[in-house]
Amino acid sequence: MTVYGTGRTEDAVDTVARSVARQAITGVAAAVDAANAATENAEEAAAAAIAAAAILDGTYIPGSVGTEPPPLPDVGSVFIDTSSPIRPDVRFQQGAETVTVAGELLATLGAEPLAYSASVSVNGLEKPSTSYTIDGVDFSLAGLAVSDVVIIKYAYAEDVAAPSTIWSQPVIYDDCNRADSTTTPGSADSGAAWIVASGVWGISGNKLYRVSGTGTNNVIFQNPGKADVILQAKFDVVTASSGLMLRATDISNGFTTNATGLFRREAGSNIDRGTFSQTFVSGDSMRIRAVGDTIKVYRQAASTGAWVNVLTATDSFNNTATLHGVRVSSTLASDARFDVFRIY
């Protein structure tokens, strides 16, 4: 707006204009302050409402309401899936295991998939922290020494079943590093003698092998005293009819594998329980997880890297039997070689 005038009239107009401008500026500032206060009050009110609802349904964790999830105790890095909505019912789980047998520790996450957390933080004593992506599969922590302490932790949401975490070492293990023998497989590194159920077994070049035998199922067992197990071995040399046997009462009853599939062996007859999505070759490792009526088979190509689930089967047969081991048929039996045997 342009104002014209002369002398005192112009001065008066200028004074009035300045006064109006000052009042306008003050009004704008007051409006901004009021808007900021309203925003803060709204955020506080929203947070209070979420907390109140959480208290009513028993899911409230002090400090859990806000724009960031509550942190774990300061024992290492925390990995949170930022794509998940921030929610007031986040729970955390962690625990520690002291290594008593040098080698590896096997970790199992009970929820598949585990809600909220994108990965698992693992800290070994005086070792770098490692993040493992959660895929519902067991994973091994290698290179551990006696007295190392391993801490495993992760986040999950309360509206899923609380995940069970198992970090344990093998109850039976055998790396087969002993003198060659054509008459006996000897004892596992964990102490128990191998149970020779059929055939003649021995050691060659620090590997288990069947020296001679007849029939379609030559087996040696270990007995950990439990049917729910994680059983694994490395196939240094695999043949079409060599593999593992689990949940057996004898060589005629249990479950067997070869390079391509899983079979229920009942009264000496094999019943096909599924073909693997990948074929095992020499140098691979096989892991079988049997829990309840569920049997899952995993392949680790070249015995390194990720374990891939190649078959899941459901079968209640012999689900209380506690013999587990390695097996071959009579065909090309002397070619098969086994190593790095584990039962968890």
C-alpha cells in the first residue's frame, strides 16, 4: 500500500503503519508458538494413548513408546528391521553359552520367520560381532575355543509365539582323526564307541568307511539317548546309495537317506518319503533336523556357507527311537567316505 502526504500528516501515517506492522509480527510469532505447542501436545497425547492401551492389555514395556524401539542392554549391536512398524509390544531375548568343546556352536531360532528383528547379533568373547540374517534355519558358529562365551540376541513381537533359542554344542562328535583300520571304526571323539550294526567298518585317511559287507543297509550307530536330534555329516565321497540313518531301532527300521531322497525303512522295506530339491555330491554336508513328527533335510554345498532346506517330511514312524548314524548299501560301499559327524 502506498500512502501520500506531507509534513506532520506523513509522520503520523508512518507511526501508525509501524505500530500495525509490529502487532502483526507479534501475532504471527504467537501463532507459530501455539502451533508448535499443539503439535507437541498431540504427540504426547498419542504416545500416552498407545501406552495406556498397552498397559491395559499387559504388553507395555517402560520406554517402549516413541519413535524408536527400546534398546537391548549394551552387550553389542542390535539389528532392527526398519521396515516393521514401530510398536509398543516389542520383546527382546538374549542369552550366553560358554564353549566346552572346541569347534562349533549350533544356534536354532524357534519362530519361523521371527517377527520384528531382521537379523541376529552374535558376539563371541574377544571376537568381532557377527550379524546372521534370520531364515528359520539353524546356523553354526565355527572356530570357537574352549571357554569362549557366545552371546546371542534378537528382537521379536509379543503377538507371535515366544521363540525358543537353542545354542548348544554337539553331544556326539567325531572328526575321525585316528589311525587307519580295516577292522573297526573305533570310538567317536566325544568318547562313545561306534555301534557296528552290519558290515565291517574302519578308518581310512581320517574318514569313516565300510570295509566290506552284504545286504542293502550296512550301518554304524551312535546313541545319544534321544530321538529329537540334529544329525549331520560331511560326505567326503558320496555314492548313490550312501547317506545317514536316524531314529532307528535296528538296520531294518528307521529313516535312511541317499544322495537324492529320504526313505522310511520299515521291516526291511523302503518307503519313499520325498526327493531332495538338490542332489548331494562329494564334498557336501547333510544335516537332518528331526523334531516330533517333522523331519527336515538340509544341504551345505561343498561343506561351506548356507544350509539349504531340500526336503521337509512329516512322519510319526519310530519317533522315539534313539539310534542315529551313517549307512551304505553293498553297491560301491567301499567308495563312500564320511567325516565331521555330529549329533546335537
